[in-house]
Amino acid sequence: MKIFHIPAFADNYIWSIEKEGKISVVDPGDAKAVLNVLENQNLSLEDILVTHHHYDHTGGINELKKVMQGKVYGPDNLAIEGIDVALKENDQFTTLGYEFSVIETPGHTLDHISFHCHEKNVLFCGDTLFSGGCGRLFEGTYQQLFNSLQKLVGLPNDTKVYCTHEYTLANLVFAEQQISDQEISNYKKNVEAKLNKGEISLPSSIEIEKKINLFLMQKIPNDLKHLLPEESFKELRIRKDNF
Ligand code: ZN
Ligand code: FE
């Protein structure tokens, strides 16, 4: 499966699945960015996948609908204009011949869903799971976001993780402050080197995230070890909000 990123706004990535001159895009917040790629690379737009209602993920839908051939797949939320197929947990659909299943991942927003392609081990997780971190809580509860992340960490280790924002380095700076851990420090150096070369830090993988992402509760900072995982998660999320 060929996947590339279209940069948008300050730090968004609009992920594009490409096959035989067609692309399907995930979370097109900015129509212009996608239209430029369609024109410059002589591609046509097949489907749109949407993870949640925030404008930086949905802002381009209406304009792109004018040029696309397929459907807009997204959360069952009437507040998002332009959704053709409203999805729920375990729903399946096919885009460009690839089958995706839907994982409900509320917390960042209540309507948030993630897309998993089992056959190709690919996950589009929007603003739920970031590399080295997770989304802020805007609408859900700590418990909901905790549960959503636990669902994602249960996917196979070799699952490639495509998040919507380039927040990796900032997340690792926070993580390093919480825990002294060689894997996290090494990975941070790695990411810094990539970004300095103008490369991006994504995709990640579930295997990598288990080693570097404290919000997945595989590594717990010493001062939180006396807490239940849910409580430790909540405390970490609060610390990150105030970081
Ligand atoms: Zn968001
Ligand atoms: Fe976002």
C-alpha cells in the first residue's frame, strides 16, 4: 500500500493512499493542499476518510466533494457536513480495494473513530494516538481516552501508525522529563535528526509506541507506579496539558 503525506496548516498531515492514479485522503482539513497534489501529480480523488469533527480535519470536505468520485466515510455525527457513510465500531468499508475496519476511539472528541487496515497493517488514528503522546481531552473523559488507547495498543506490533499531527518531538521532550529511559532518549535523538533533515517522524508503529509512549501505560514513571493505570494516565495527561 503506497501512502504519502500532504502537509497542511502548521503541523497537520493529510495522509493519502495511492493506487493506480487515484488517491483516497484522510482528514483533509485544507482542500487547497489536496487539490494542488491532484493537479501536480495528475491524480484523481477517490474517497475521503474522516476521523472526527475538528475543522483542521474536515475543512476541505465540501470543496473536495466537487471533484471526487467516491464517498466520504466518517463518524456518525450530523455536525460534520458532507459525510456519506456514517460509521460505527467494527463497520467495514473498502477504498481503492483496501478493506478498513472502524475502531471507535472517543476521548479527544466523542465522535472520534480510527481506521484499521488489517491486511496491510495500517492504522489512521487521527488525534487519538500521537507518536509519543495522545490527543488532548476536548469532549470525552479520561477513562474514555484511556480505553481508546488501550484498544489501539492491542493491535499487532507491526501495525504502522499514521497520526494527523507532527507532535512527536514535543511529546518526547515531555516524556524525557517524566521518566529516565534510554529507548525514549535514543528515539528522541533519532526524531530530531530526521526533522533536521526535513523528514517527518511518521509513520510510527505499535511496537515503537509501546517503547516510547507513556500514555500507552507500558512504561510508568516511578512517581506514578503506586496508582492504577487509569489514574496514572489521568495524571500524565494533566501534566502534559500544563507542560
Ligand atoms: Zn482534533
Ligand atoms: Fe487535529
